[in-house]
Amino acid sequence: MAYLNEIAVFSPTWEEHLHHLGYVLQALEQAQLTRKAGKCQNGESKVIYLRHAVGGGDIRLLPSKVQTVKDLATPSIQTTVRTFLGLTGYYSNFIENNGTVTSPLNVITSPKLPKKVMWNEECTKAFEGLKKALCQAPVLRSPEYNQSFIVQTDDSNTCIGAVLSQLDEKCREHPI
């Protein structure tokens, strides 16, 4: 049994949006799925969607999440480190080289190690780097399918990653 919680419909113009919205509503009806009108938001320029602020072609971290990250104290036990890694993992698309940066923190959460973490300079560098990356995260943008895409890849002994981006109207690169 599947449970569909949220659907986001976005379009470059109002006319296209009405067309896309009609298509989605028709597909829901054909699948015999229901929706609660009281939970629907229509015609919004910005919305909160899956714990992100979305609108105007941008996807941003929620300001409340940024402040929470800024206020985090250095973890001292594995559970707290894992919780922090869960947060950074959820927002990993905002963090360049996330797998490499998180590697020292992943090492100290091994079940073979004591619950009280053996914090070191490498862990501090990773922790502070992740906090900074989340607080100064680049804005993700919606893809422009009529534009060229840029694919950047990176790998190491501990991870592999890729970033898909495009240039904006001022030739600045944005992850999408």
C-alpha cells in the first residue's frame, strides 16, 4: 500500500501551470486517488516542500534549519554524530563533496568503537565544514531543459559523487 504525501507542480508560466495542474489532477482521478482540498496550496510563488523553501525556480534550505545548524554543539556520543550525519545526508545535495567531508564522522560512528566518540582535529574540521556548507549552501535551481547541462564527477577511496549544474543568465554556475 502506497501513501503519497505531497505533489509539487511548478511551471515557467501561469498558462503552462494551469495545463500541468490539469494533467496532474486528471492523473490522480484516473488512479482513483483522493486529495484534501484544505491541504492544497494553489498559485503560490513560494512554498515549503519536503523541508525546503521552493519557489521562483530556486530550492533553498529553510532559514529555521540554518539557524539550528549554526547553534549545534560538538557531539560527544555516537548517537548525536549519527543524528547530525542524518541531517547533513538529507541536505547532501547542497554540500560539495559530501561523502568525502563526512568520512571522518562516519568512521567514529562504527559499532565497533565506544559510544563516547574519540573526537579529533579531523572530526572538528569535518563538523565545522559541514555546518558552514549547510549555512552558506548554494541555491539549487530548477533545470532549464533547453539549456546545456554541466556534469562534474569526483571519486576517492571512500566515496563517489556527481553534481549536475547549469549556467544562469550571468554565466554563474548553479547546481540543479
